[in-house]
Amino acid sequence: MASNGIVVLSGPPCSGKTAAGKVLAEKRTSSGQGRIHLEVDTLFELLFPGSDRNRDDRMRAYDAAHLLARMFVDRGEIVFLECTYARRDQRTSLLETFARFPAPLWVVEFFVAPDEAVNRFRERRQATDLDDALVRERATKFPYFDEALRVESSSGTPAKHAQSIITWLQQGPRPVDQDAWVRAGRGWS
């Protein structure tokens, strides 16, 4: 597996990104190196408590996560950067942070059926600006990318998904075409 780089864990809300990311962070590499898991939503809550979750605050949280990722990658770490990454400007922010000193980028996308996403959402007990209709819409319209590793969230446990991601990375997958990944994102319509 690569010694440093970024693995984006993306997908619609309630698709299992966070649970798999936490398992990935707990595991050590074969050389004993830790893995860094940066959750944009957690960073958002730390930086902007009480925010109405507006677009500007969201982008500031993404920008902050990308700067942290840059710091860890510069120190030879593998960073698992987790959030939806559905929007072009969220993806562009990541690439701009690494423009001067590019790093390999791999993308893992979690797929969840709209009904399952809504059912999972109803079981959550956290503050959010989402509702059933938005969760369904985001699961239906998520801009999946052909070069990404696709994880079917209903096909196993977070531990199983984490292991499949580790196995995939150990096989040395080609990093994604970063410009194509940005173009595949959605606008803010």
C-alpha cells in the first residue's frame, strides 16, 4: 500500500462512510503506521457550532479538512478524508490544496439505495439540516464516478468494508484522474 496519499470516502448521507472510516482509522498498516480519518462533518461542528449549515460555512469546513489532510500527507501519512464530496467546488477545494505538491488520490464511493438511506436516517440521533426528502434525493442523484471503488453499503459490516478498502489499496490501484473526478461532481442547482 502507498505510504502517503488521500483516500476520499464519499457517498450520499447514510451510506456508511463514517462507520467504515472509523474502522479504517483503528487499524494499523503493516509497518505500524496509523491512518488518519478526517470527518468533514465533525470538523464542521467544531468550527461552526450553531451554524445553519449554509454553503459558505460548509466550504470553510471542507477547506479546513483539506489543509489538515495536506499537513498529514506531507508527514507521510495516509489520510481517509470523509464526507459526501458530491459538489464540484468541494472536490476543487481538495485539488487546489494539493496543487503545488500533488499527492495520489483514490476515491471510494459508498452506494446506498434511497429507501435504505431514509431508513438509516430515521434511526440517527444527531443534529442535521437533512430530512427524509433530502436524504432520498441525495441518494438518488449522487454523482458516482467510474474510476472509484464502489462499496455497496448493505453488503456487509463496516469492518468488512474497511477490509475490502485496505485490500484494494494493497493491490496498488491507479489514482483517479483528478480533473475528471471534479467534472463528475454536481453544481449547486
